[in-house]
Amino acid sequence: MSEALDRLRKAMLTEQVRVALRNGLTIAEVQAKYPTATKRFVEEQRAFLRQTEGVPDPRRVSVADEVVALSDQGLKVRGRDRPKPPPPSTQAGFWTWT
């Protein structure tokens, strides 16, 4: 009986983790929601879903990708269109703008 309950608990945890990953939760968020799910277990389930269902990886790849995505939405990166300040000059050991 105990072995059957363990298998049932494992199957329930597997499905709960998969549903959470389908909803876009990260590994840390899944672990916070389901404390019995190890990081390795969640990573394995994410890899499984990626192969079988094509579930995208919710992790951020880089800041550059985020800038491109925001630019595509019509937002501007501050300072992109502003002229560059003049180079600093040294005056009595301190950096100042000339």
C-alpha cells in the first residue's frame, strides 16, 4: 500500500510541476510552490515538456534580447539618441567636464 501511495504522490507531483511549467513559472517559483520538487526534477520535467510539447524556456537569455524586444514594442532605450558628452579632462587631479 505504501509503495502504491508513493507512486501516486510522485505522479501527482509530476503533473503539478508540469502544469506550473506550462504556466511559465521558473524553477525557483516551482520549488517555492512545491517544496518536495528538487531542482533536478524540475529541470527534467522542463526538458521533457520542451521535447514533447515545445514549451518555451521562461528564463531570460540576455539584456540585449530584452532591449530588442522592448524596442520592437516601440520603447526607446534612454540615452540611445542623446549626443555623447565630451571626453573628461583632468584638472588638479579631478575629472571634470570641459
